Amino acid sequence: MIEIKIAGKTPCLLEPRKLQITAQANEPLDEVLPILYLAIPHSQYSKAFGSVTFLLEGKLVTVYSSGKINLGCVFREEIAVKLLEKLKNLLLKALEYYEKHGAPDPKLLEVRKKLNPIEIYSYLPKTNCKECGEQGCFAFAAKLANGEKTLQDCPKIQLPQYINNKTYLEKMLQPIKL
């Protein structure tokens, strides 16, 4: 059972009125990092640093293979405790996935690393219809890549003739569902 305890609090460098929280899990988390990366859209994974970074309720979180956790600037410790509880639930789901399925296929990690506007654009309808609110499909692809838009914002990709492209993009954006 994963437990997380706050190990340190320092003033946030960007906003000194807020706290930067360091926490520690009671066990190493190396096997769940690739799973978190594949399950959390717009996360960043560094195998070299043994870390995955993502936003959790608008706060930057970095989880290290050692079990160390950095939580971005929060106003109060109580907020950090609630966020760490949500993170614990995510970690438990990732661990459950690992126990059921083992480590993810390295090919899946490579597909996810290809996530960039050019790759996304190649699977969009390319109609430049502007129904998504953007000037064209490439602008939409850029916003989809950085998390400002979702596939549901593109009405054209929902059409039956684009089902294979939509399925591929969904798999690319979030290969694992927890």
C-alpha cells in the first residue's frame, strides 16, 4: 500500500506567499512512472532522471522513481494534503495496472513521444473548417498537443469517415486509461 508523507515545505520561488511541498512515498515508484506518463495526457517523462511531471488540478507535480514527490506552489498545507491524496489514488491505480498488465510496451512509449502538432495534424481531417474555434487544423493540432483543446472540440473528426484517425489520436494522446 502506497503511503505519502510531507517531508518538507519551503516558500515558493515564484510566489513567496505560497508553499513548495516535498513529499515522500513509502516505496520506490519506478515501475509506475511509464504508466503515469501514458495515462496522464500532456505529462512529461524522463527515463534518464527517473521522473514524470504533469499538472494535477492546475498544480505542477513531479514524481520520481525514488518515491520523492515535488508539488508546485499551494496556498496552504491542507490543499497539498488533498492533492497528495488524489496523487496517491492515481499511483494506486497505476500500480494496479502494473500488477495486472506488467510494464507497458516500449513501443507505446515511443508512440506517445511522437506527440507533436505535425504528427497530430497528419491525422486530422485538414478541412480548416474553423468549427473548433481555431483558424485551421494545424492551429488546432498545436492546441491539442499542449492540452488547450481536446479531440471532442473537432466536430469533423467525430464523423464516421475519420473513425480510424480519431482512434489513433485517442490512443496517442492517452494510451492507458486508469
